[in-house]
Amino acid sequence: MKQKPTIIDFVEHYTSLFSEHVFMREKVDGVWTTTTYKQTREQAFAIGAGLKCLGMQKGDKVALLSQGRNLWITSELGILYAGGVNVPLSIKLGESSDLLFRIKHSDSKIIIVSEQQLPKIRTILNECANVEHVIVLDPLTQYQDKEISIEDVIQKGKDYLKEHSDEWKALYQSIQPDDYANISYTSGTTADPKGILLTHRNYTANVEQGHSVISCSEGDVMLIILPLDHCFAHVAGFYTMMSYGGSIATVPVGKTAIATLKNIPIAIKEVRPMIMLSVPALARNFKKSIEANVKAKGAFVEKLYTFALNNAIKYNKEYWNRGGCQFWRWPLVKLFDKIIFKSVREGFGGRLKFFVGGGALLDIELQRYFCAVGMPMFQGYGLSEATPIICANSVGHAIFGSSGRIVQPLDLKICDDNGNQVPNGQKGEIVVRGENVMAGYWKNQESTDKTIIDGWLHTGDMGYVTDKHKGYLWVVGRFKSLLISADGEKYSPEGFEDGLTDGSPYVEQVVLHNNQNPYTMALIVPNKEALKEYVVSKGGDADSLEGKKMMLQKIQDEIDEYKTGKKVGLFPEAWLPKAVAVLPEPFTEQNHMVNSTMKIVRGKVEEFYQDRIDYAYTDEGKNLFNEKNLASL
């Protein structure tokens, strides 16, 4: 293989090396099917050649909107073999405006879509003048204008390959490492999501880097629970498993999102994976399920389980320093592992070596728990702009609480607000440089120039490194303002914050907060005078309890304007604050919550009002009319 291979070089090499190995596993009509490496390449060839027959040219963009399945993977490979650029779209994009922007902004000429997602495309297709074909992954009884079945595309491709194999080979061999492979859109704000340009070499470089921190064995089976549209599923999932000669399985798609979630535990038991890609929110559900099953077996088993768990957690410590002077605990660890935790692991198929948590920071207690039961869950860190892996913990090389070993080769430094590198042990922005760093943002040079400076990618996340554990990174939060929900989804709050303060006379300042919490909360500085005038205009007494409740309700009403049907599209409803903390004083330069350019210093605000943030995630604090809110008025 070349020194700097394209994805095509990569796939050609490994589908030849492991040609008869199983690569893909999928449940079809209730039965798990297998597809070899050789068959995967053949399907990719047929789809890619079919796309060429539809008129696709090298460099054309193809939007892909589907649940995880074999055809998602072979469709992407087909796009890449034909010299195209895949634009993977999240199935969570429910608003037509979200899809419409991405399809139009990316200049997509073809859309590949599953039947379940097709209604969204049909709704907006007449506004997508650039789209020439809609390829449907599932058979339909009737096709509308521009629609064609994937079977027809595959047949066109097969017919073409019979007569033009040399022409086809020349096409895919002409692809270069710096050619674009993906335009992966950030959540951003609904008004302006950014398209991350990832090249062929970005992907193959990150697979190589990933090998420096985590590994698996030939023949290992991975269950990918994460959506395939994210590059984490690409690199840590099917491209990494391909490089080891392993196989991947996807969760069977249900008729609804809830039905698909219910299929996860079934798929785990049936696939019996050695490795899983998951998110912390799902891991917490796994833990709850395990504990519920233990409790159902009676008080004695529950006490034994608790004792065994505590013993293992104390023995393992932070993983890197496990054991030590606790040699007497080891026989108990082995005993309870055999009589208790082995049966726990059987619920996960009995073969799970480890699973990786991506998307959000992983609670250290959750890491300790899963290690104790013999299924370590390792924290990793990355972002799409880095394709995405920057560091990861792994078997034999983990420090609970850290985000793991930094991949190699990769340059990493921690910088202050002014871009200056800070000493080890000091927190700052994580900044990286390497072949995995994106080519930039599609049609957005301004954002590119702000994010990549002299070849260094400024991640916007806060972390630190230490002298004690060289080569490991600790990620502690967001250097800038990105919100992260409990399931790892990310969103920028500025659209809402700016919109509320600009559009409401009753709100002076606002900071949204969500750091892997069940919901978003808002820290609000009210315009007390405007609120008092409002109460008086309604015939109320601004100094009375009822008057203050009217003020709080007015603030809530202003937020509710952003719900569906009112200020449509300005901010996703799922990210609207479910709790409000009304503050007694504004953010100012004097209290260091606003900088010299009058920008709110989010970290300072969150640090100062940590008690109000914590309170907002209690039942009492979630109540709009709580005593702290009333006292602030």
C-alpha cells in the first residue's frame, strides 16, 4: 500500500488481503446475514459504476440519508470509487430546513435515501434544483419523479463493468490523497451549520494514528450502535475493523426510533460482539438494566453483587495503578468474577472485550463500574474536524478520568486565550496538528481561517496534559460555548442566546448550559424595570409575590416563543432550556464575567453560578417559581 493511501488504496489492499473474511453482518427478515470483504468490494463497484452511468462526474457530491445498514457502507464506498464526495446526513434532521440547507449548500446532485427517510426528501425536493436523481435503498411499489431503486443502479453498474472495466479502474486509480471524501456537517446553529471537508488521506491517516492507541484481533466482531453518518463510526468503526480483518454489525432498524433502540440489547445478545462503539447515555442504560436484573434475583444476590462490585472497584483503582498492596483482594476478584460477573457478561453475549465511549465525556464512576464487571468502557476524545480521533484509552493502557493516550503521529499543545502554549498541568484550549486535520469548511473560508491557524486546529475544547502521565490528555469541558447533551449530541447556543436578548425587552443577558445533562438550563439576567412595567400594565403589584410570579412567567413566555409553531427554525426545540435560573445581578467587566470586548466569558459565569446550575437539575430548581428565582427579582 502507498505511503499516503487514499480510501480506495486502503479498501483495495484489505479486501484483497482478507477477501474471504466476513466484513458486514446484517439482520434481514429475522436472520443475520454475512457479507465477505470480496463481496463488499463487488457491491461497492456496482453501486459506483451505476452512479457513473447516471451521469455522476468525479468530484460530484452525493447526499446519503439512511439508518445504519450494509447499503449505507457500500453506498459510501461506491460514491468514493466513482470519484464522488459523500455528504452523510443525520437521520435526526427532522426539520426540512435543516436537510434543505445541507443538500443545497453541499451542491449535492444525487441523494441516496432509505424508505423511512424518503418522505423528508419528497417534501423538499422541488426546492433542490441541483438534484438530478434520488436513489431509494428499499423497494417501492411506486416511484415519483427523479426516483430510482438501488437495484436498478446496481444493475446499470454491473452492465457497465462488463464492457468498461479498464475505464472504471482508471477512474478510481486517478483519485488522490487530497481529494475530498466527505462533507460532514456540524450541528452548528440552524442558520449556519458548517460543512467539514475531510479528504481521503484524513481518513487513512486517522486509521493509522488510531492503531497507535487501540487495537483488536483478526476476526473480531464489532457492533456499531452509533449512527454511520459520523466520522467516528467511519474511522473507529468500519475502516479500523477493515484494517484488522474484523467484521462489523449494525443494529436492525425498527419502524420508529424507539423500536430501533429496543433492538440494541437484542442485537448485542445475537451478535455477541467483542467490541462496541457506544455513547455514555447508552452505557448508563446498560448499567441500570444490569442492576435491575440483579435486584430481581433477591436481596442475597444483590448484597453479594454489591460486595463483589466494591471489591473489584477498589482493586482496579484508576486502572493504571490497579492492584498494588491489595494482593489479598485478587482471589476475591477472580472468585466473584466467575460466580457473578460472568453471568452479567453473558447478557452482552459473553465475548465483549471492551467498548468505547465517544461523543461526550465519560463519567469516571461509569468507567470503574464496567471495568469491575469485566467489560471495560474506555473514554476517547476527538472531533469531526480531526476525522475524529485525537486520543483514547485502551486495554492495558488506560487512566480512568483521562481521555486517553494521544494518537501518533500528532502534535498537540494546550493554549491560553491568546493562543500561547501553557505549561503542563494548566488548563487551556486543545490545539492539534497532523494529517487527520480537515481541509477546511466547505464554502466558508472565514470560519476555516479562524479554526485552522498556521496548520493548527483549534478544537474549542478545554483540557490539560501532565508531566506524570506523558502522552495522555485530560478533556475537562468546552473552551468555547458548545453544548453537549447526555447522548453526546452537540449544539452551539449562540443562536438562541443572541436571539432572546435581541428580541426580548425582558431579558438582558443569557447563558445556556448543558454539559451532558438530562436537559438544557438557562442562566438569565432579567430587565427588572421592563418586567415591573409589564406587571403594572396588567394591573398587578410588582413588589408582591404574585407580581414576581408574573415576571417569571413572562420570561418563560419569551422562551416558549421559540417552540415549534412560533419562532420556527430559530433553535431546535430539544435544546430549549427546560429550567431557568434568574440571576440577581448582570454579567459585567467588574465581576469578570464580561471581557473587554463586552463578550460574556462563559467559563467564568458557569464557575460563579455553579450552585444555581446544580440547583436547576433538581426537582425544586426546575420549578420556575422556585425561591431562588423569586428572590432574584
